[in-house]
Amino acid sequence: ETGVTQSPTHLIKTRGQQVTLRCSSQSGHNTVSWYQQALGQGPQFIFQYYREEENGRGNFPPRFSGLQFPNYSSELNVNALELDDSALYLCASRTSGERAKNIQYFGAGTRLSVL
Amino acid sequence: QQQVKQSPQSLIVQKGGISIINCAYENTAFDYFPWYQQFPGKGPALLIAIRPDVSEKKEGRFTISFNKSAKQFSLHIMDSQPGDSATYFCAASIGFGNEKLTFGTGTRLTIIP
């Protein structure tokens, strides 16, 4: 087990709605990244948070936003859902020390379906 | 924008054989090339990685071969086992320890008895 837990595992929403996905990391994991994995594709980097501040962003619009909390949990929020947002959303986290080994631990993901 | 191209999309190999997955990249600023293994219902897990200052890295049955001039790298799985059946992703990033990974599209590997 990676010690990274995501909830819920599956979610169905309709176009235009808003969704919040959650990630719970191990104690000490002060860096968290979120990825979107469309069916049959590789994960795409959405953004990264370090000590509760956004620390890098991929090519995703502002309706994708995030939060990181002091208890090593984090959220991905998506507003105005579009059909193309249907995907597996992965979070990955690590400690500062693990940066040297370039190891990040992925959760199993949340499967979001937008109808 | 597809910056890392991966092939084949799927691969079937007999048990004991060699599995080979290839990737090509475009951005010459990439300087870190990891491979991830993903089982159904699980997130990707780092398998092995290479920096461009070496042409080959081996860890157990897994070997990365890297060709900087051709901008290509490949994963070789020796003595492939049924437990190796998974989806494999190559990736690239700028700077070691940078989570902004650019992933390939994945290869579904099936090892048959």
C-alpha cells in the first residue's frame, strides 16, 4: 500500500456541476500533485501543492483548483464540469526527503464520469 | 501536445520471453526518464528511471536503454512473468524531482504461459 487514499472511488456528475475530490496522504507528505488520466491515456499533470501553496501547474483551465491542508490531506475542485472531464483523477504525494529519490506515491484514483 | 510517444499500445509476450517497450521524446530539455507500472485499480508506481548521462540502467529483470542522439528510450523486461502483466508508462520531466511528468500513452503488457 502507498499510504495515499483517495475518495470517493467513483463519482457520477452532470455537465455544469461542480465536484470535489479528496486525497489523504501519509504524515510528512508535504508535496502533493494531481493528475488526470483519460481512458487509454497516460496521466496528465494538473498541478502541485507544496506546504499549502500551488507550486506548479499544467495546461489546465482555472476551473481546476486545489487545496492542501496542514493534516496532509488535499482536494481537487472542478467547476462547470464538461463531458471531457470524465477521467481517472490521481493524486500523488511525497516527503521533502523523497524528492532526492524522485519517489512519489500514487493513490488508486477517483473515477469521475460526467454525463 | 504529445511530447512523449510510446509504442506499442499493447504487447503479448510468452512467459520467459523479453518484453520491449519503446518511447521517443521531442523536448530536448527533458533530463529525467522514469518508467511506471500500473495494475488495474491501482495508481502508477515507479519502476525504474534513468538520467541522460548514462546509456543503460539495470535493476533486476528490468533494463532501460537510452539513446540521447535519437531521443529514444526503451524498457526491456527479461524473463517476463505473468505477474509483470500490467500497463507500463514511460515519462519524462525537466529536472530531477520534478513532479510535472509528461507521460506516454501506455502499453498494456500481457504475459501468457
